[in-house]
Amino acid sequence: MNNELSRHVVGYARVSTRDQDLTSQVERIQRYISDCGLIPAVEGAIFQEKLSGASNQRPERGKILKLAEQGRIDLVICTKLDRWGRSLKDLIETMNFLEAHNVSMIFLDQNIDLSSPMGKMLFQILGAVAEFERNLIVERTQEGRMRAMLHGTRSGKPMHGPLKDLPEKTIIQRYRNGESIKSLASEYRVSPNTIKKRLILRNVAVRTWKA
């Protein structure tokens, strides 16, 4: 028997609101299953949902993942990538899950079959884009922490004007001459922590006793 004919399949259709119609998606998936002679894995093999793509709760899609985990399906058919995944991260995670259970996916509108060489290449590209996005998030987080350290605040926003307005050399010299962090902070209208962080960043030894 042809391998394509022996594949056990389910479909997935989703719209974002309850007043939208699933008929077009369902009919396209049904027609594809029929034309290719595929075997529906379960009765009512097209799982349907009317939920926002941003929703974490996808009970019908969850049933498909459960069938994959049980080894009861070989193929999932969906009309579009954005009907299946709520984000790039979600797409990658769920596709990895299906691949780990030897289940492929076909997206009809984009003509993507993840079991084909072209589909596998696309999957690798999506993975690279997802990694790039994660790296950007990490980089922005690190930049935010550095700003917070420089400004002495959690948000990274200066409390009383930009730090570039602080006369660093004067502050360092006055601190070395015995003035306290508290008095300097009060004069320049910033938090004591701002003065302390600036001294540390300029390799000034900060006194450990209360000053």
C-alpha cells in the first residue's frame, strides 16, 4: 500500500471569534483528505475551535497533541500557519512535539508539507528566526539592567534628570575628600544608590561604614 494512503490524519480549523465561520476551512481539509485517500484517525477527525490566536487555552488542539502522544496519528492538516500557532515560539514548540512523535503537518494555503525537504528547510528557518527573537529579548533585557544600574532605579529611568548632567569628577573628588553619599545625593537630587552605583562603576572604593 502507498505510504500516503496509510497515513492516519486529523485536521485542525480555527477562527478568532464566535461569529466567524469555520465552514471554508473545514471543507478544504475534508476535500484534501478525500482527494488524497487519507484515513481519518478518529470519528469527527477535524477539530474545530473559535478562539483568539493569543489564547493559551486550546482544548481541541490539545486533543490532537494527545493523539500524537498516543501514536494514533501520522499527519495533521491545517489551512494556514497562523491557524495552528499563536506565536512563532508556539509554532516551533508544537511542531517539535509532533516531530518527536513522528507526526508531520501540512498547511494547505502555503503549500507546506513539513515531511518534504522544502518543508524541513522552512522549519529550520522558523527555528532560526525564533532563536534570533530570543536573543534580541535577552539583549534588550541586559541593556535594561545596565540602564537600571547606571540610574539607580529598577526601571532604568533617571529619578531626577539624565546622569550625564551629574558632574562625576566633582562628585568623586568630594566623596574622596570625606563627603557622604547621602549628602551628595541630596544636593544633586538623585537617590543615594545612584551615587553609589556611579562610584562603583568608576572604580571608586565605597566606604563600608555609614556615610
